[in-house]
Amino acid sequence: MAGLKKLRNVTGIRGALYRLGQLQARTAFTAGAVADFLRLRINHNGARPSITAVVVGRNDDYMSDFKQRLQATIAWNAKYLVDEVVFVEWNPPAERELLSLDLARRFKSLRAYVVAPEIHQALCENSKVPLLEFHAKNVGIRRAKSDWVVATNADAAFGPDIVNRLLGGDLTEDVVFSAQRIDIPWREGRETQIGALDCLRYRRVIPYHPLGTGEFGFASRRLWERARGYDESLVRHRIGVDKRGIAQLIAHGARSEKVGTVFHLAHPTSCTEGVQDHHGDWASWENVPYENHENWGLADRQETKIGERVWLLK
């Protein structure tokens, strides 16, 4: 045994063993994904629960191809799992066209809410953060119509294991489902849709956390309403607000359960590539529950229709 251990520490052999381990891990990942896709063909034909996906964004230069990524993930998630998409366009730049109008034309299952810049200016206390991501998600959660709501991101595609679990199992209101994030390669400027082959290889595996990731937080609408969404006292933050929100749901009687894998379309402005100013301050997921106002999610704001299934909040 001692000789084998010494052999493993030889530089060339150690490198070869590492590469072999990586190959085995990637092979196992691909085999599992293929099996999930084969099951997906069966489950997709059955009855499905009513699910709303809440997605937020703005037409800025956070990613040069943000619009294409957003369209690709909405198309994928609506095809396999969700019945309704609520898109919240927060603090849109005055010199750019709205994303919401085009999205509503493309996706008949989508409703959009545009949050005026003056609301952002009144709430946000961090000049480096143009998008209060989780305030925006609260806007969508508050207006969701389905029995089940998943707060997700514009560059996140739900894995087939998630679809199989949610379509094939009984959903209960005392569970909040979290997911493991897998970064997958995605060429900047790509125009084509997400395909099964995109989900068979990965760029990076993000270690699973029981409080999940901002890419996926799934619970009943009743539970979201009881917890009053994400913490709206955090007006300088983005990182960690997602975990704090899941901790809030747990504090209101739920338990966290891993449901599967969410695929994140890799890009250089992600916080996993390096924290930048626009990611805001870090939030703690301790000291819960918190207490949002009864008008959380801008429930008291005037809504003016500006297009088919598109409203402006002022």
C-alpha cells in the first residue's frame, strides 16, 4: 500500500490519474444526462402541474448576447416544464428598446412587467447595482398565477432530471426544491436554441448547497406568499440574497430538497468568474425570518398596459 501511495505521488502518474478521474466524472455525467433525456420523452407526454417561471433582466451590456440567451432559456424551459413565464424588466435604460415587448410577441405564455427607473432610484442604495435582482423577482412572484413558482435566471435551463422529478412526483407545499448548478459552454453571440447535446458536457460544476443557487428556487405560490418573497431590506446586495430567500421559506415551515441540475450558460460576467461591482454587497442567510411589508413585490404600484401582456409599474 505504501508503495502504491508513493507511486501515485510521482508527478507524471499523479497527473495521469487526475485526468483519468476527470474523464470518468465527465463520462458518468454524460451517461446520466442521456438516461434522463430518454425518460424525459415519456414524462413530457403526461399530465403536468401548473408552474410559473419568474425571470428578470434589463437591456444593458451585462452580457452582449443577453437577449439571445434569454430567448433560448425561455424556449427550453417552456417546452419542457413551465406553463407561464413572468418576465420583470427592472430599471430599463432609456436609450435601449424594451425587451418585454418582443418577448411577449415571441412567447404567448409570457407576461411582462416593466419597473420604471424612478422606482429603482428610490429603492437602491448602491450606485454600482443597476438591477435589484431579488426585488424584481418579488414583482414576478407576487403576480404569478400558477400553483407552483420557480425563481430562476435569464441564462438558466432546467435539466431533464429536474423535469422528470417535478413531473413524475407528488409536489407538496412543505418542500422548497433547490438544484445544483452546472456551467455549460455557450458561445457568445450564438443564435441557435439549446439542444440536448448542450447538456451532455460541462465547463464547471458548482458544489451543491442546501440553500440552492440563484438559478433555481422552486416552491408553492402559497409558501412564497406566506414568506413574502426575498428580503426587500437588502438594497445594496445581490450575492447571497437567493440563499437568504430559501432560508426564509424554510423558516416558514418548509424543508429544502435537491431536485436535480440546472444548466447555466457560462459567461465572463458571472460572479463565479470573479466578483465585480455590479454584483453588489454580500448578503447573509442567517437571522431569518425577516418581515417584508405587506405590499412586497411592489403590489401597491400602478400598472399601466403598454403592450399585449406587458405592463409598466410606476
